[in-house]
Amino acid sequence: MTVKPVKNHLISTKWRFAIWCLLFSSVVIYGVNLWQSGAKVQSDILAMLPHLQQDELTHNALQQVENRLANQVYIAIVSSQKDTAINAAKTLINQLKQDPQQAFSQVTSASDSNINELGKWYFDHRFKLLTADQQDALASKQLDGLIAKAQQQLYSAFGFANSQMINQDPLLLFSDNMLALTASSSLQQEQGILFNQQANQTAAIVIAKGAQSAFNPNAQQQQLAALNHAFAAMAGSDVQILKAGALFHAQAATESAKQEITFIGGLSLIGVIILVWLGFRTLMPLHLALLTLSSGFVLALVATLSLFNELHLLTLVFGTSLIGIAIDYSFHFYCEKLSQPQHDAYQVLDDILPAMTLALVTSSLAFIGIGFTPFPGMQQVAIFCATGLLGAYITLVLAFPLLANKPLKPSSALNWAQYYLHFVAKLSAKPTINKIIFYVIGLVIFAGLLQLQHNDDIRHLQQSPQQITDEENQLRQWLSGGTDNQFILVSADTEIALLEALHQLTPTLAQAVNQGELTHFFSLASLLPSLSQQQKNYQLQGLIYQQNLPHIIDQLGLNDDSGLLNQSLQSAYLQAQPANLTPDALLALADTALKDLWLTPNNNGIVGAIVLLTGINNLDGLTTRINHTQLNDAKVKLVDKVGDISHLMGQYRQFTLVLLLGVLVIASVLFCFKYPLKLALAVIGVPTLAIMLTLSSLGLLGSPFSLFHALALILVLGIGIDYSLFFAEAKHTSTGVMMAIFMSATSTLLAFGLLAFSHTNAIHFFGLTLLLGIGYTFLLAPFITLITRKTH
């Protein structure tokens, strides 16, 4: 009687296995083709974050600033001797430029501006330039001081004046104007090398721009190899090398992710092997368990690459948790086979398929629910895990009937699970203890929820090693602070209005510096007087060139008997009236860093300018100050992408909690149609109570609640409902189910528990929440047997 079904199912099982082989062979071939077509691995944490909805000008400004800083590597070569530092910087630049892989597209030190042409351009517009002191002197018609200063330069042995200069700028006003236009900085240039000197030490600065993204693994290795080779060429020099840039953070993230993938995946696999041996006293089920995991992982990998054309390393780390979930299918199959030794694999599959299908649907819906968030990172995780579970399910249905037909030896493992069921039964028979436990749980939930706080700052998601951060901070000091991620965007209808607005904003920012909210700021206003100020400066210089020029020439002792000098200076003054200093003319001669501060008009003709900020000490205070600043015919706002994304993360956290509540309500209604009311409420009540206990535990542990905690709670709900459903469906025969859930929960806890030890906070938060949630669910789910025994 037991042989006949095997014969009847033999053809069906072979056809199923053939279909499985064909399906996964096609998946592998398609995956190889995707990889060869340019699919890549991504390690940038920002690539997983939500995309901001910005207006066109703000979007362009962010893109311009990010492109300017993207793939940039800063290197400071520090030495007690200036010549040593400068020569080492030259060696470094030459080595990087000669790199055969051309890992860096641009390697520079001092500004690539044409200083001579820029100086000539300013000199041609000298009649539109005046310092504040010069303006005051001319406005009050006090020429004596200006004449005396010019005389001192003219007759001093250390003066810079010469006959050609004095014949074009008799009061030598231009030199002071150039000093005023130069941004205040301790950085200097020599031999084409940018350097800084502090405490008897010199740091030569080299800036290299990667040819490709630092988050591209291949480009990352090429850039690191080029740098290491260049550093080796300076080995004989007595110098200290400081490095900063996204490259080194990306390298740390890549190495950390690789180590965690190996650590988490390896230990999970070892744990599964031990679990299978202890449960079945044979490793035979392990082979098919590994086949289940492998097929699920391959399908997940190919599906993710197909939809996103890239796979984030963090998705792989999250994906290792599939070991703890997909393995459940094998456990349920073999536990049922162990408890029903008279059934062949085909029959065992028929017995568990309804519950397994329901489990697949609920778990997949939990992952898909995560994918509905407008969050690229979690969308990847959702697709990866949902398709991974589908791959494991397909393997169970198509491959197991043929491959898993070998009978199992009797095992005492079924008795392990029964111990906890007996404990649950004994506990339920003691009302006093039940009340104490009830009050303790209520107190823990109340106390924990009171202490639960939230933190949505994305800077807490991934923390680089302290060594990299410290080295970066040292280099920023040599760079006079560098530039912060936040900046100010000023917009107006015309370039003239925009330049005027930048000058109107300057006193506000200067006040912010005086109040300690900011260390330094830089805008094009420091290099370009406003059009109205240029006209005013021109009129003020009329006091020199139209009213007092003969007197000035005489006081300086210049020989102008023919009157040619007077005539030449007046002619030059009159000819300069129509010509103004304009942003376009300045940017045509400026370096790329300066050009990035001016935005081309958008589709509505609005122009914009960026003000760079350094050393923000009070972001909230500065933001309030900027928001209360009113400019004539212009708008101003502080752009803080990190803050905006953090705010968006907070909104998604709240949205996810609302989604979680909605799923609970919908599931409760659906289960009421399938089960009696008491059992339906128990099925949904187990994961609900587990979620409450998890939230309270996070509060007691001091783990600030974030979006990643909230997303993990959706999985706690999905997996928790699975456990509840298996017990609800088991009714009188719950021993095999208890063993399967015990092994499933153990493997899941092993996988997610290891995620909780990740150095990347995003993964740590996710894993810690699941560790707590699945643990509580496993402890609570068997209590459903108390209800099923009473109702049947």
C-alpha cells in the first residue's frame, strides 16, 4: 500500500525536477549576462537613502556642489621643512599623473586660475574698485591721507610702486583693492604647490579627482593602488601623510560589509549545520537545505540586478538573513517527514503545502510592504528577500519530491520541542503565576515605551572608523577648515539682482560669524562689487581724475609739463565708465571651483549663487537667521541635504508605523473569517504583543527608534504571523510543528542576532529589532495551542 503512491508519483516528481533544473539554469545564464552587461555592486550608503523632491534650482545647486566634491581626494604632506613638503607634493603629483591605470582624471595643488589674466582684468576695471577706507576718504574729500600713503610707497626702498604703475594709478589704490578682494586664508602658493604653515611645520596640499566613483569596487581598488604606489615613491622623505575623501570612507564601508557578509553568513551556516545534526542526527537534510538556500540566493541576486542594475553591499548583508528564513522550508518538510515516517516526500509535501504557501504569502507581503516605502535601499532589500523566499519555495515544490525521498532514521529530537509545550501547559494551569507574568509584562511595556526615543539623523546610519575621522579632521585644519556639506542658495530673476542680494546677505553672515554660529563663509560677493557699488566707486574716483588730478600729480612730484599724463589718466577714466565687472567675465577667467558657485538660469530664467560655509557651530541658529533674512528682489535659503533626508526619514518612520497598524487591522479582519474570534485574535495578538515588547526593550536598552527599527517590525509581524498560523493549523498534532518552529526560530535568531552585531548602525538597528521581535514571537506563539485544544 505504501509503494503504490511512489510509483504513481514517479513521473510527476521527475518532471518537476526537470522543470526546476531548466528554470534555475536559465536564471544563472541570465544573471551572468546581466553582470557582463554592466550590473555592479554599490557600497555608498547614500545610494540607499530616499530621493529628495527639490525645486529645479535647488536640485541643480546640490548636484553642482556634489559633483565638485565627488570622488575628490585631499592629501596633506606635512614636514618641518617647507622645501621637503613641496618637493614631496611634486613627486606625488607626478606619480599620480603617470599612473598607467589613470585612476585619477585630475591631479592639482595650487589653483588652476590664470592669475596674470585675472589681475589684468581687475586692473582694467580699477576705476570701479574701492576699499571701504578709500570710499570713506573720497566721500569726505580727504585726499591728503591717500596722497601721503602713495608718497610713502613711491619713495620707500621697500615700496612696490614703479613708473608704469604710478602713470596708470597715481594714488596706488589698486594694490589695496586686490588685497581686499583676496579671500582671507592662511593658504599660500609656491612653485605651483598650495601649502599652509602652522607651528613650524608646513603642509603641502594635493587634490586628486577620481576618474570614476569611489564607490565602484574596481575604481576604488585602482585609486587605492595608485595612491599607495605614489606614497611608496616618497618613502625616503621625512614627511607625514594625511588623507581625506569619500574614497577612504567607501573603502572602510566595503571592507566592513565584506567582513560582515563572511562573518554573518559563515556563522549562520555553521549554526544551521549544528542545528541539522542535533535535530536529525544526520547531515543528509543539510544538502537539500543548502540547495534551497543557494537557489533562493541566486534568484534573489538576479532579480535585484535585473530591476536595479546594481546590488548594494548592505542588501547582501541583509540578504544573509535569508539563511534564517528560507531554511524554514526545509525544516518544516523534514520535521513533518520525521513525524510521519510512513509518507513519501510527495505526500509530506502535500501535507505541509497549504501552510507553507500561506507562510510564503505572509512573509513575502511583509517584505513587499517594506518595498512600498519610497526608499531605494529597502526596495532592494524587499525584492532580494521576497524573491529569495520564492526561490526557496520553488525548490521545495519542484526538487524535494525527487531528491528528498530517502527515509529518515527515528530521532528523539521531537521530544525536545515537546518540553516547551508541556511548560506552556503547566504555566497556564497556575492563575496566580499568570497574573504576575501579565503585570510584569505590562509594567515592562509601560516603562520601556516611556523611555523610547527616536533619532532620524542619517549620519548615525554608517560610522567610519575613528582613525579615518581623526585624520580627516587634522587635514581640515591644514585646509583652513574646508567646506561643510550645508550651503546657502540665493536666487533672483537677474544677475544684477543676484549680485546685489549676495552683498545684502554679507552683513547677516558676518553677524553669524561674530555670534559664533559660523567660522567662515565665501561667496562671489567678496570678489565682485555690486553694480550699484561699482557706479558709486566710479563717481567717487571722479574726485581724483576730474577735480584734483593736477594737484595730485604735483604732490607726487611727477613730471607732467606737457600735460600728457593728466590727459591720459582722464581719458582712461572716461573710457572706463560703460564697462562693469560682471560675473560672466570673472567666471570666464576663474577656476572650476569658483565657477561652481554660480548657477546657470533654470527653465524659468531664475539664476542662483552658492555661498559656501565653513565651521558651522550652531546649525539651528544659522538656519533661523537665514530664514528671517529678507532680500530685495531675491530669495535665500540654507540647503541642508543631510537634514532634509533625516527629516524625510522621520516622515517615513511614521508612515511605516501607520502601515504596520493598518496591516494589523486588515490581518485581524481576515483571520476572523477563517478562524473563531478567539483564535483569530490570538493569531494576530502574538506578533502584536511581540512588537510591543520589542519597542519597550529598545527603550530600556537606549536604542533610539529609527526607520530601520520600524521596517524590521514589519518583518516581525510577517514572521510572527507565520508561527501563529502553523500552530493554529496544527490543532491536535503540534509536536512536529513545535520542532519545526523551534529550529526555524533558532536559525532566524542566529542570522538576525548576528546582524545586531554589525558595525553599520542601519544593519545593527534592523538586526537588533528582529532579534528581539522573533525571540518574543517564538516564546509566545506556542500559547496558541491552549486555544486550539479547547476549540477542538
